[in-house]
Amino acid sequence: MKTKSKRMKHRLAVDKEAFLGETTLSKEEPVKCLRRKERRNGRNYESNKTGTVKAKHAWNNKDRHLRRLESNERERQRMHKLNNAFQALREVIPHVRAENKLSKIETLTLAKNYIKSLTSTILHMSSGHLPTVEGTGAANSSKLYQHYQQQHGDEERDEQLKKYSTQIHSFRQGS
DNA sequence: TAGGCCATCTGGTCCT
DNA sequence: AGGACCAGATGGCCTA
């Protein structure tokens, strides 16, 4: 992805510059980056002022910076894992717009409603069509259904289905 | 050009 | 003690 690789290049350049003490960035460093540096310096100043960082770890600046880089890398890996999980979730939600990727919030919302509608449908079907044999899963389903119906009722099930189909419809139109 | 979405950095807190 | 997790801040990209 173009965006990603661009970010990556800049990040690596920043890391390299910081770690090796070389200037690998172009001379026209974006104003935003400068502001960010200023902010970071400001934060460090605040931290040092309160003494929290120095009090906790007696690391010199180089060590601290190295540890920061390491934990940045771990954080990136963690976020990549999270994004992989989001992607996996997108792939198991049916009838979503194929040409546009669902956003994270859309993915979660759609998944929630999909699960709700599936759950209520399954419970409804199993209670109505499966024989109730003692000690079987069907019996448990039946009990579960009774409980679920007490909690939510048919109206809610229909509501969930309606909600889900409406959502899919709006996503399609929005694309 | 404003707003939405995202990736990344960061410091604090929690957990093992 | 160190890694995982979290939330806030920020900048970049894209689209209406």
C-alpha cells in the first residue's frame, strides 16, 4: 500500500536518525514533524520536571531512547495483530460491500448485529424444529430459547434481523 | 477544505 | 523488572 510504505519509510528514517545520530530526513522536514518533536521535548521536560522517569529508572538518554524504540516496535506489532484480527472478522461477515473495506467501527457494529441475529434465529429454529430429548443439546437449546425469549421475545429477534439487513443496505448505498 | 479514518508515537498503568 | 495494554495526541491520506 502506498500510504503504508510512505509511513514506513518516514518512520524508519526517523528511527535511524535518532539512533545513529544521522540526518536521513530531507531538509524540508514537515512542519508537523517539527511540532511533534517540540511536543516530545516538552513532554520529556515535564517528565523530568516531575522526576517520575528518572526516579523509576536510572537510564541514560541513549538507553532510554533505545528502550523507547523497542517498545514502539512492540506496539506496532501489537497493532498489526489487532488489524489482522479485524481483517479476519471482515472476511467472515457475509454480504458486506466487496469493493470498499469496512471501517473498524462498521466491522464491529455489523458483527455484533450479525451475531445477535444469528443467535436468535438459531435458538428460534432449534426450539421449534428439534426434538426435545433429555440430556441432549436440543433440550438445552430449548431451555436456552425459553430463557432468551423471556429476555428478548420475538419482537426483538425480528428487530435484530431488521437492524442487520438495514445496516447492510445502508453500507451498500454508502459505498 | 473539512471531516473521517487510520498508523504511529508516547507515557501511564496493569499484569506476569 | 519488563512486556502488554490502553488512551490521548498528532499527522497523513482520502473523499464528498
